[in-house]
Amino acid sequence: MPEAKSSDHGTDSMKEAASERALSFVESGMILGLGTGSTVEIFLSKLADALRNRFLADLWCVATSKRTEKEALRLGVPLTDLDDRGVDLCIDGADCVTFDLTLVKGYGGALLREKIVAESAREFIVIVDESKLVEKAGGRNFPIPVEIEPFGFIWTMKRLFETCGKPVLRRDDQRNEPFLTDGGHFIVDVVTEDAIDPERFETLVKKIPGVIESGIFREMAHLALVGTPSGVREIRRQES
């Protein structure tokens, strides 16, 4: 289930607004984590403009996918590798966001690297349009991506079916073969009948050999910037 590209002007304008607000959190000298997807590409374009016009300087970025890396290089945004410093700030999109800032990610196929970079960040900001804001994660309309090892993938999918929901192997339709992540793994989109308990889902999935990572991002995002027709709504995680 690769990320769908929206052609709706209203949705695009909401993504633009959220991306513009996210840029205000970026400071010169930062190491910045860059997620993957159409919303991040809007943000990346704005970041490139800020660097070109010298509103920002001495900035290095860590890309979470080859797609983001290619776009950053095209725009002249400087890139570096993730090291033991982590990143100061990570900016990424999401496929759905709940009001407690549980995220579902991975429709764009980069969930493992996105989670590594997000976990390393001192602050993680997610940018979305209001269509991505949901009461609960899961259900038939919101499959949960799970990245798995290709070896024995049929067995791994059987265990996912027995434990979590109906796993659908994502395919690369252009090549007529399973979709491969940048790390050479498969992705299965797990369809559940109803909304899930994210903590329980994550616990069950991680017990299955062959599972590398899930698209559930719990207690990671600090702030969601939600583009709406009337402006940008900010939702902060309530620290326990």
C-alpha cells in the first residue's frame, strides 16, 4: 500500500501550511531528520528555499529513504549519515495520527529507517493534513504496515494471521514482484477488523520471528502539526 499522492488542492494547501509551520522549528546548525512521503517533500522544498535564501545555515540532514535522499540532493540540501549524536529534530509525515499522538506509518515503505531516525531525535514533529487525524488506529480502512524478513515470509505471514489480523503482502506492480524496502525487506499490510490497542498489537507482532519492525509509532512524536482549512492545529503529547 504505497502512499497515495493527493491531487486535491485543498489537501495540498493544508500540507503546505503544516510544512510552513514545521519550518519555524528548524534552527541553523541543527542535524535534521527527514522522513519520507509527499508531505515531507513539500517541507523539503521549503527547507531548500530557506537554505538558498540564507535564512538557515550550517544545517545537515539525515534522509530516511533513497526517495528522500534523491529529492534532497536534487534540491541541494546537505546530507549526512546518522551517527551517535542522533538528530536534533525529526520532521516526518504519518498515514494516520490519533489524538494521543500514536502514529501509523509505512505506507511509503520506509518505516524501519523512519523509526530509527525518529527514536534518535531530541524532538520529533509530525506534519499531516486533517484527513490523517483519527480517533483510533487500525480497522479495515487503516492497515498496519509490518516490515518482515523475506526468508520464510509465508510462515511469518501465517503467524501474523493467527495473532494480529489479515496480512497482505505488498507488491511492486511495475515489476510484478513483492515490494522491497531500501533495506531489502518485504512489507505486509495487516488488516484488522476493528481498531487496535497499539501497545498490545506491537507486543504481539514483535514476538514473531521474521518481523523486523511495525508501523506503530507509540510515545515518539512530541508534536503534531495538523493542516486544516482554517489554519494549523497543534497537538502536543501529554507527558505521563
